[in-house]
Amino acid sequence: MSHQILSEFDIVFAGGGTTACVVAGRLAAYDPSLRILILEAGQHTLNKPIHVQPSQARFNQEPTSTTVTFNIGNPSPRLNGRAPAVPSGRCVGGGSCVNSMVYTRAPASDYDDWGVNGWESENLIPLMKKLEAYEVQPDRSTHGYDGPIKVSSGGCKTGIFNEFIQVGTTYHKRRYADDTDDLETCNTYNLSQPYIDGTTGRRSDAAHHYVYSQTHNPNLHVWDGKRVKRIIFEDNRAVGVEFTSDPVSCPDADQLPSIVRASKLVVVSAGAFGSPTILERSGIGAEAILKRCGIEQLVNLPGVGENYQDHYLVLVPYLAANEVITTDTPSRGESILQENLAQRNDSNKSLMAQNGINSKIKWRPDDEELKAMDPAFQLRWKEFFQDKPDKAVAIFAPFARPLSSILPSRSYMTACCYTLYSVSVGSVHINVTEDGKEEMDFNTGFLDDPSDMVPLNFAYKKTREIFRRMASYRGEVTDGHPDFPEGSAAACRETSGPVDLDAPDIVYTAEDDEAVDRFLRDIVQTACHSLGTCAMKPEVDHGVVDARLNVYGVSNLKVADLSISPLNVGTNTYSTALLIGERAAMIIAEDLGINCI
């Protein structure tokens, strides 16, 4: 088959998500003469409301969305036979343009735990500060104030966030802290901040602040609607990329392959799903996987596509008092919508500049809670968490909107919990069907280890107790809770108000616990924090890239995105994707002899 060779660049990025935008943007700023190309399967995001207006973020997750890819996992008995769907960003800017804009940062020790030279926290903290403009509080030693990515208090706050903190600091007996994203503070309640520009009310994403901000640079190119198939090698040296027009972004374009050459470097930056599959299609991976797909092996790297990790998310809906303002309030009436649009145009402090999550706790169980948790978690606690007080088991937060648009029109609030350091791991590989069609062989690994269920079970019960005591509480949305046996004390219902702060907790029977277990297996989902599938580890430990991000066994090829993370991180992973981008830009600049100060 003939391939059209379009042109040559110095650096070609296979993928245009968060990290690619950071690396490409920084390199273009360090040396504007570098000819840089980003190939992205999705479409441009420049100034599109669905990407820049915080209140529209949820539309990226609609079933008909083309701004994300819904990666379908294999059915799992641990999920009652479900085949989970895991969205990943599919647009210029990737996850940074479609996520919920929740600002959290991992404890510094997470990066020290990686055990990779040059990636210790002492080397990364300056880059964490370099990338952000922290608009919340001045003079915080671990925060930055002059970077491209804005962090603010967001738009208009709703009352449920303060209620969550008030109950948390009384009933739940935890302290309040001004900042739980200082890289060490844990197990305290606080008002959380979003990745939203406090002046404009817009999402603060990598595409706009690293790439689109450099439209004056004629050497920085973004080709959207281009799906990368494989890397082109000459004597194990990466020299280019083969791609086609993406059938979703460009349905009327032909699918003939084209090649673009890279004189200096190819950077694979297609995320935890795209990066390992590009490598495998290029002949880099485990022999058995490549053989079953009819791909000639170039390098035997059995770690490619392994070590898939995520955070496990549970969302549980509650009824709220009718007078409560939630982020879906503008959609419930034209007058309210126009009022919020006017506020947005005036001060950017309306609900239109709100992501719906403005308080949280990075939760660790106390001694009493540990005793109440299933023994299956005890060994994990002792081996991993007990002597690491900066590591949270989960994040609890209230979400100021309902889960579904088909619920009757009224006020709702949602309990949000996601666990952070699960034991279970999965894998992402290519496969070929009998008719020759490529598909993904994706094993999420969700709940494969019994200890991973225990914090979710406890989180459902604890967040229910917290919500029952919040002033806005008016009962449970029954269909969004376990199907408890008839007559159970845990049965869900609508009510006229909260219980007292000192009311006894619900007592769950063995039958109730079985109902909770079934419920969680039915509804647990991804937090969209996929990582680890091209791990930065020694090759003998199933690593894929070294500390300089070089793919083992070849030259002129690096991977830079969340797939390189060797271990999970206790944070919403946007902050880590940005950080990897800053570090990767520094590494590449050093390799090319470019001043990156």
C-alpha cells in the first residue's frame, strides 16, 4: 500500500491530549524555531462553549458525545457481569478540556514512591509551582502564582458545600483546613477549588493555555481529526508516524494512510489507552499479543499495556430542599437561566462558572472506623496506609446536581466518593477479530482484589450519614440506592428534613450488607483517572520507558502522558498529567540542548 509522505517536522506528537499540549507548548516557547506537529484524532476545542464554560462540562459525557472515547472493558464477574465504559478525552487538550475541573494534588510522597531518578518530589515541586496560578490564597510555599493554569474559588457557591463541612467538622469529628492540596495535609474538610479562571469564569485547560496561546508561532502545528496508527522505524530509530483521517471527526474523508516524518523525535502522547496500543501496532510489546494480531515484533516489551490503574467512583443521589440552589438550577427555568447569564457577563461568579464540587475531605479512617470496616481491608491498611498519614484512602465530596436529566424537576444533591490506591490492576491491549477488525482488549481489573470493595462499602454508609445530617437533606432517591429488604432500618425514603447531629447511625444487617455489595458492584464506575500502561520502571520489572521517557529497545521515541505513571497517585489526575508534561518538556529540551529556564 502506498503512503503519502506529507512533510517533515523536528518533533511529532502522536496524540494531542493534556500532556502533549504542555510539552509541545513549552518546547515551542523555549525554541520557536522548532518545527512541532501534534496529531490528534479528535477536533479542535478553541473557544467552544462545551469546553470552556464550566457548567457545560457534563455534556462531554453524554452517550452521543464525540469529545470523549468510551473505552469498553471486558465483562467482569466482579461487576455482576457488567462491561464497564471508561471515557478518555478525544479532542485537542484531551482530558483537560472535558474533565470536571476538580483541583487536587497528590501528596509529595507519591512521587518519591515511584523511585525514579529525577522524578523525586524535590525536583517536581518547582514544576508544580511553575504550571499554576493559584488565585485562592497568597504566599503559600507549595503553590505557584505566575503559571498558565488558573486555580480559583470558582463561580457562585451553593449552600450544600458549607453544610457538608459543618457536618463533617461536628458529626464526623474532623478538622477544617484552608488548604488540603499543600502536598501533605490529609483527613480534614475544606472548601475545594476548581481549575477555573477567577476573572473570566472559563475552564483552565492545557489546549488554550499552552498551545492556542501561541498562534503567533508558525512552527507549532495541530492537525486535528488525524488518528495515529503506528510509528515508522528505520533500524530501530523512530523516524515518523503513520496516520489516517479519523472516521468520527472526519466521516467523509478517505482512510488512506499518510506518513509524516520526524527528524529529531517522536513523542507518543495518546494516554493510557492510546499510547500502549500505538506501541503494539508498531511492533513493540509482548510476543503473544503481537503474534495473535499478525504484527511483526520489533522489540519485546511485555510491560506494554499492563499495569492499568484507575480510581473507583461511586455517585449516590439524594433529595434536596426545593429552595436549595444547585448547578442544574439554570436549566429548570428561563428566568433563572437569564439571571445567571447576566451574572456571568457581569462578574463571572454565576452558576455558569461553577463545576458543582466545592468542598471535600481526603479521608482516612480513624480507629473507630477501622474497627467497623471489613477485615479484608486490614492487611492493606497495615502494609500501605498505616504509617503514611499523608495518603488518603478516598475522597468524599458533595456534588451540587443530580446524576440524571430524566429525574423529575426538583433540587438534588449527590454524594461523591472515589477510592485512591486500589490494589487491583488491569490491562489494555489490541486484538483482532476473526474478520480482521481491530478492537481493544481491555480488562479494567475493577474490584478484582477483595480489599478494594471495603472502602467503597464504608464510604456509602458514612457519606449517607453525613448527608442525612445536612440541612438541605430531604431523603434518598430510592432508585439510586441499594434495594434493601422490606422492613430494613436502612430502607430509603423521602423525608421532611435532616436527622439530628447526634442521631444514631443506621444499623445494617447482614442482608443489608449484601444489598450494599450488590449495589456497589452494579454502579461502581471509573473516575476517568486511567494511567500506568507504559510504566516508567526498569525493563526487568515490566517497564516500558526509562527515567528520560525513552522507550526501551529503540531510539528517538519517548512516551509522555499518564501512561508512564508506575504507581497510582492520590489525586484527580489532571494535576499529574500537567506535571508530567512540564517534566517531559524539560527532559526533551535538555536532550536537544535547548535552554528551558
